[in-house]
Amino acid sequence: MPTKYKGTPEEVQALDTYIKLQRATETSMSRTTAHLSNFDLTTSQFAVLEALYHLGTLSQRDLAEKLLKSTGNMSSVLKHIEKRGLISRERNENDNRYMRVCITGSGRTLIDSMFKEHVAGIVEEMSVLTSEEQAELARLCRKLGLRET
């Protein structure tokens, strides 16, 4: 759905492109994360488990930065998956503000059981684009994401 805004050609093009980017992102995310409900996980909870699975123990602050979440939101997400025994958190005895977050054996087992299905869904989702188009989209997304303000 293009913009209905009647601005300058530059404004209309920017808004139209932005709307298409948002809609594509939301639609694609919906399709590639629908299976997470089968594991009683939100997208944010899965992102935490995946980051810890692949990167190892991280501080709560580093985890929030990596996942582009606020530290307050991250605390809430971590509390829920800690209750399930999928992660553990430990305060640094020398600095009470520093919290280490580790994936547990149960968390690792859960990710192991579902990650291939998750990757297969993403591969299927991206298959509408050629390899060259995927590379170009990745380049453009990186350029947009790294834009300095």
C-alpha cells in the first residue's frame, strides 16, 4: 500500500519505500517466527536464547545492545525465560550492576531441537529472492542500519 501523503516527490518516495520496508519486515517476521509459539517462546525470548547459544555468556547490558532492546525490556524478557530454567543470571560480586546471563542445559537442548526448523523457515522465506538479490538486500539493509545520525 503506497503512501497517500501529498508531499514532494522525495517525501512520497521515502514514505512509500519506508512503508514497503515495514510491511515486508512485519510479514516476513510473522511467517518465520510463527513456530515459536509451539515452544511457548516470544520472538525476544528466542533471540536471547539464540544469542547465548551462539555467542556464549554475555552481560545483560551487552545482550540488550546486541538485540536492540532497552535494558528494562531485557530484564522482563530474561525474568520469564529464567523462570523456565532456560537461562541463569548471576550478579558480579564486585559490581552489583553487572549481570552475567548464561544459557542452561535446558535452554541449549531447546534451541538444539528447534534451530534447524527455524533456519529452514528463513531459507524458505528468502527463497523468493535470488542469491544476488539476497546479497543486495543485505547490503542495503546494512547501509540503512549503519547510517549515522
